[in-house]
Amino acid sequence: MEKLVLDEHDLSARWGVNVKTLKRWRNEGRGPRYIKIGRSVTYLPKDIEHFETHALYIKGSSAGAVEPLSLGTTTPVHSRAVIPAGP
């Protein structure tokens, strides 16, 4: 059964990159969209797959071969959703 969300350790293992690299990418505004609640960072599988698809390198191509992720909404979506921790 596929997980509903992946934490930074799951994504680190999936891509073979250090957790610190994922943290740096988040600080730089790079990498897939993520959800942050308190200190917990999670990634939705659809956002990881979307990022992976757009990260594909096709020799001789300057543009991606896929459509942008459609969220079915006209409301702007911010790449960083920060929800403050409770009291």
C-alpha cells in the first residue's frame, strides 16, 4: 500500500540524497511542494511525482514534455504552506 504522505527521510531514501540537501532546497525554494506543520515536513506523492516528471532531462529539448500539475482550482497555490504550532 502506498503511503499517503512521505516525510523527508522517506524522500531522502527514495532519491538517494541527504536530508540536509532537502532542507537546503526548501530554504532555497527548490524541490517539490511540501507541507509543514510545526516542525514536521511531509510531501504528497502527487507533488513528488510531478516534480520528478518535470525534472526529466530530454537531450536536445529546452521544454518539458508534460503539462503542469492541475489542482482543479483558480486560487493561487503557494509552494510553502506554514501552519504555526499550537500553544
